[in-house]
Amino acid sequence: MQGIPVASLVIGIASAPAERRQLARLLGGSDAFLIVSNVDQAREFLGVVEMAPVAEVSPTAPSGTAEAAPGPQTSPPPDLAVDSDRRVLRWRDREIDLTRLEHDVLLCLVDAPGQVWTYERLHLQVWGNRHLGRGSDMHSVVRRVRRKLAGLNAAATIHAVRGVGFRLAPV
């Protein structure tokens, strides 16, 4: 469809009027946006039963605390596996050891490939608390896992979803 301009539509979900006003201020720079009270209203507007992943963001919550709804499930590359008993990452016939944190982060992402794991959700699952701070602990672990995936020449990597979290994606 060459030559046809593509505009984006952002759908914001906020149940309280004050949150909707705040969300309108946040989305003001978007090409087009729609603010609804719940996910069902968004689905009704779009006329669909199943939607692509929806990130519900509270405009009053700290940055990076969006909750992503389960996204489309894709399978990890068939030769990629996390061996929890031995705490190793296996790509085809090669293996590399993982630390506990690397293992736990990677296990979350491999169990739901393509799904965005929010910073808050990952921190809760791996570290056992909601503290995010600057997030440098999480970014450090993800950086090490990316290096290990690249060292194995695996056909997957961890993509950052700016301001939201991480997802496992094919290279």
C-alpha cells in the first residue's frame, strides 16, 4: 500500500474521570487517541472479540508500571530451551550456565514468548517485590542474558519495550 499515509491510533483505558483527563494530557501528542473506561469498550469500538496485546497504564502510577494483558503467543525457537534442573540455557547442541537471576528472567520470557513482561511484573516474579528503583538491576541481568543468547548464536533476543518492559523475540 505504497503512498498511503499510515496514522497510529492509541487507545487509552482509564476508569476514573480524573485519570481520563490525565491520560488525555499524556496522549496529546499522538496522531489520534481514544480514551475508554474499560477493555470491553475498546473491543466494542474496534468491533473485535480478540485484540492484540493491550497495555493498561495508570496515568497516576510511576513510569514503567503498565500492566500488559497477555499477548499473542508465539513459540520460542524450537532449539531454545532453559534447563531449570541444571540452570543452563541450551541452543541446539550448545549450552551456557545461567545465574539464578538470569535463569528466572529468561524463564519468564521463554514461557510467554512475544508477550511483554512489564518491569513491575518481572521484578515481582524474579526479585519477589515491587521495588523498581531505577531498574538498573533488571537491565543488568537482561544485558547479560542478551550477551549469552548472542554468544550461542541463538535465533532469539530480548527486546525492550520502551517504558513498559521486555519480551523475547526472534532475531
